Amino acid sequence: FWLKFYEEVRKLEQTLVIIKPDGVRRKLVGKIIQRFEERGLIIKKMQQKTLEQPLIREHYAHLKDKPFFDELVDYMTSGPAIVIILEQKNVIQIVRKMIGATNASEAEPGTIRGDFAIGTPENVVHASDSLESAEIEIRRFFSI
Ligand code: UDP
């Protein structure tokens, strides 16, 4: 029993999800969280906060030379966001599939962006895209 228990726990992954300021403003928080819960994903932590510019600049550092970078930083810091740690087996890949393509016009119906997003940068949600970035992002947004 204990060996099996240990193996199950070991397989658990965590990912960082952000309901971006447009999602909060448009009162989509409940609907989005409901999708994660119905999928069987566990909410380990959840907090509302207005994200600070330096944090967002660091988070999106890989995009700093893009023409939309300043607009992206302004948008992400424009009001309260919800930061969430979700836990489950394969949660990183599952949540990336659930949120859909970055660009709203390419996001499939049935995905969060495909159902709720208008365009870029306003695409309602963020989710970590790999094990490595999930670990970094969880530490970054929850300072642990
Ligand atoms: N973004 C944008 N214009 C673009 C591409 C991205 O405004 O042409 C914004 C959008 O909000 C996106 C974020 O920058 O979610 C981060 O982009 P990334 O390529 O990391 O996509 P994601 O991992 O969010 O799907």
C-alpha cells in the first residue's frame, strides 16, 4: 500500500495558472475555475493580486524584444489577477490543452481562450508550458 501511495504522489505535477486582468474584469473567474475542478484538478493555492511591473517583466523576459511587450506589461498589471497552483498527474500538459492557442483566432472552441478570449494580449489566462517553467513560475508568483 505505501509503495503504491508513494508512487501515486510522486507522479503529481503542479502548474501555475493566472487568470489575467481581463478575465477578472469580465467576471469569468468562476467559470474558469469550474472547468479546472470538473476536470479533476486540485487547487493547491489561489490568491488575488495586482501583479507588479518588475514581476511581469521577468515573467515575460523571453518576449522583451517583441513590439507588443510594453502593451503586454501594461495589460498584465492593469488590475487584479488570480494566481493559482493546480496539482494533478500531467497537469501541465492538461491545462495547456484546456487553455488553447495563444492567439484567440486560432484557439479551438471548447478551450478557455477559444470560448472567452477576444485577441492578444487579452487572452484571459496564462499556464506554465513545461515542468521547468512551472517550477520557476510557482516560485516567482508565490515567493516560495
Ligand atoms: N502576446 C501578444 N501578442 C502576440 C503573442 C503573445 O500580445 O503576438 C501576449 C499574450 O497575452 C500571450 C503572452 O503575450 O499570452 C505570452 O506569449 P507566449 O508566446 O508566451 O504565449 P502563451 O504561453 O501565453 O500561450
